[in-house]
Amino acid sequence: MALTEDSLMMRARTSYELGRLRHTPGDSWAVALIVAVGALRHPGGWLVPIVGLALFGLTTLMSWRGQSWGRAVWPGYLAGAVPLLIPSLAPTSAVCWIGGNCWSVCVLLCPLSGLIAGLAIALLAMKQDEGRVPFLLGAALIAGITGAFGCALAGMLGILGMIAGGLLGAVPMYLGLRLPGA
Amino acid sequence: MDSAARAQLHRNMVSLADGNRSAFSPVYRALWPVLRAFVARHLPPPDSEDVAQEALLKVFARASNFDPERDALTWAVGIAAFEVRTARKRTERRREEFGERVRQKPMDSPEQSLVDRDLEAAALEILGTLRPLDIETLQTVLKSGSPSVARATFRKRVERSLKRLKLAWRMRHGAD
């Protein structure tokens, strides 16, 4: 081999980046579980594998990048598990009346679970010593995509409700602290 | 490497394992001379440079899996020690292929070979953490070579080196 000093440094850098890439399945394997849950809810849909692939790409990229982005992967999954699982717990025929309108409980659970996820992500982001914004963005993206698999049961309205609930939970709480570590 | 530089290397390695690319150059600058010197002490010049480079590349390939609880220098030297062992085996195999006389070792059971191999790797790892003078002294004893200093001085040095080796072993493995 006997490389020159420059090429050795370059090879070492490449080895490091490849090593980081080999490290990513430790974070991205959970996407298989999320896609499996999604596939059980929406059998035969073409959207599940496409969104699953996007989630896999995103988690791989974040895990490879590391630091706050890498640390955001698992909190993102865990926060996203709330809207992924809670809406499906409601009985399909359960409805309630709000403001003279009949709402499916399943639809109503999406903003609620989004709110819980948003609050959880904001709380975890505030605990970070540095890189809070990347952490918040990364975890919110993963939680959003993960939760969408669950809230898609309630249609577009469910997904939008989950996003609104998430923003309602995360943004004010986070901005209230003026991002001191961002 | 003094203790401050060693602690700095450890901090940089932890940072690199987390994905901080700016820690790459400091880790590279700190590790390369150490690994190069370590390998050069155990292998002859034509092979030592190649093996040291391979060891360095392996250290960076595994940097993401670095456990912050471990000492960075000991960890890196452990990888280099493994590379030295592999290179020696490779050379031995090459010698056998060319029909050179190879000292025959008595056949051990597979379990015994495994234990011996682990012990050898652990000993090399510990040896790498000692001071160069200690390593030189112990190598002279192992090779039954003649010391370059007065016999009484050498005896004293051997005693001290063994003491440090035992201490390092105990700190690393918790037993003699």
C-alpha cells in the first residue's frame, strides 16, 4: 500500500464516512416495523412503500450525518409512535358532536396525538446542549412521517390535524425559550 | 503521549464518534505518529509502514462504534496490535509457502488455541500502553538479548517494567 501522507488522510476520511454509513442500520431498522404497521392498516396501497422508502432514506441520512441529526432519529420514532398507534385504538363507529358537527373519534385523536408528540419533541429538544434546531427539525420530520402512517386512517383531515397538533405542541413551547442553545 | 494529549485525543475521538467531522484532523494528527511508532517497534521496516496505514484506516472505519467508556489511545493501539498479529501470521504463511523452515509449535486443542490467541492480543494491547523504554526492556528479555546497559541497571529496569506491565494489566482486566 504505502500511501503518501495526503492520500492516506483522504483514505482515512473515506474509511470514516463508510464506517458511519455501515453504522446507520442500527438506527434505520425501525422503519421496517413502521412500514409493517402501515401495510397492515392500508393493505395493497402503493403509498406505504414509497413513504417508507423516504423515511428509510431520511433516517439513514440523519444517522450518517450524526450529532444532533443523529440523536434526533429515535426521539422522532418514539414521538411518531403516538399518532401511529393511538388513532387506531378508537372504535371505527365511534363519533362525537362538536359545534353541531359529527366527528369521528379517530379524526379527533390525530390532532391530540400530534400535540403529545409535538410537546415531547420540544421537551427533548430543550434538553440538548447544542444543535437544538437540527434536533427539533429532524425529530419532527421523522415523527411526522411515522405518525402519518397512523393518521392516514382518518384521511387527509387526520394527517393535517396531526400536523396542526404537532405544531401547536412544539413551536410555542420551543420559541418561548428563545432557542438559547440553537 | 502525555496524559493531557491523551485526554484531548479521547475527547476528540468521542466527538468524532458522534459525527463531528471537525474532530477528524486532530484525531488523525494525534494517532498517526503513535500507531506508526507502535507498529515499527513490532515489525521490520518494509512491512511496518503498510501495516500502520492499514491499522489507521481500520481505526477510522470503526470510529463510529467507539465506546466513550474506553480509552481512545488503548482502543486504537489494540486495533494496531491486532493488525501486527495478522501481518505476522501472513508473513509466516508466506514463509511456509516458500518452503522455509518454520518452527513447529506443539498442537493445542482448539479451546487452548483460542485462549492463547486472546491472551496474546490482550498482552499486545497492554504492551502498547507502556513507555517505549519499558517495551524495549521487555523485548530484550523476551528475545534473551544482551542489554545495552550495566547488568544491575538492566535488572532494575526489568523489575520496574514488569511492575508497570502488571499494573496496566490489572487496571485493564482486573486480575493478574
